[in-house]
Amino acid sequence: MEKMIVIVFDDRTKANAGCEILRQLERDGEISVYEAQMIAKEPSGSIQYIDNSDTLAFPVIGGTTAVGALVGLLGGPLGALLGGMAGGLIGSIGDLVHAGVTDEFVNDVNTAMTVGKFALVADVSEDWVTPLDARMEEIGGVVFRRTRSEVKRMHHDRDVAAHRAEMEQLKAERAQARADRLAKIDATIDALRNKLGNAIERDRSKVLFRQNQRDARIQALQAKADQSQGEIRRRLKARIAEIRGDYEEKAAAG
């Protein structure tokens, strides 16, 4: 099951140990890590990105964006903007909604992550919570997680529906409008038509992004499965089937 996790530690040494635990759990097939970022809470309350090239060497798989968006929210309103820019995000709020992130979740993490503490923020798949929780608890890590939600239609879809409904209403009114109102109504319809086209294109881009993300994740998991045996291979195969099935369910829902 795909999830967003945040693990809070008292210091950098424990956070580094947490990185090694993530790597070990992935090697054992207990979890699959698609992206991970180490951060720290500064005295100002802002979030500092920690260079993880030596300690957290997980490649970004499938162009995930939720990690950067979540890190931004943990820094407050300004941090949300900077986090989005740092991750090259477009539609980051939608990505967080898809990831099941709510104000409650962010507040819980912020309450635990006081000044001077470190955290690992990661986009993962895991079958059971116990392997990760138990290992992190041993080194004092506090784990927060959210399962990716079953949201099937994002805000751009609602834009499409709203623009279409308004256009239909205007067309009906146009049939009964006075001649001096026709130009104004036509101009409004044209503007809505442009907005509708933009909203449809956003939807297409989002669908393509999700498809590319799914394909990249499946490819990465398949490569690991091909090099694994026994229980680890079984877990990876099950994870692949789950990701593929989840995507197909959302695609069928339109």
C-alpha cells in the first residue's frame, strides 16, 4: 500500500541511523522507497533541507511530487511556496490530497517536530506497519503515516464540470436574450470555452503524469523482483499488482 511517512528524530545522528534502517528494510523487501528527504527544524521555525547524497541515496522514482509539497507545508505558508519551488511542483496541493495528507496530519507532525529536531519524509509502499515502526522505535524515531487516499477526481475535474455547466446555462439564456446582450453573452461563452480547454489539458497532463509515475514505479519494482527470490520476490510482485490495480481503478472511475 502506497503511503506518505514522516519519521521525527531528536538529532542528526539518529536521523542518519533511520536512513540506514530504510535502506535495510527496502533490501529485505519490507518496504519500497520511491523518494525520501531529510529535513531539520530551524530556530526560526522554517524547514532546512539536508543534503542526503551520502546518507539517503534513494533515487526519485516516477517523478513523485508529494514529498516536496509536504516538506513545504511543514515550513508554514512561506515554506509551502518554497517547498513547491524546490521540488519543481505543479499542482502540489492536489498531490497532497491524493496522498491523504490533511491539516490534522501536518499539525501532528509539526507538534512533534520542534526546533532542533530532524525528520525523514518519504513516499513508500509497505505491506505492514510493524517492521518500520519497530525498527524506528528502537532508535527513538516517531513515525507518522498516511495511506494514499481513494480520491478519484481532483479539483481540475470540478473545474471542467463547472465550466461546462455555466456554458450550457449561457447558451440557454442566449436563445431568449435581447439582441444587445448577444455580444456580451458570446464573449463570456468564448472565455469559458478557453477556460474549459485549459482545464481539460490540465487533466490530460495529470493523467499522463500519473501513468508515467505508475510505469516508472512498476519498472523499478520489477527490476528488483527479477533479482530477488522467495518471500522478497513475492512481496514485490504483490506490490506491483497493487499499484497497477489502483491505477486501473482510478482510470475506470474517470
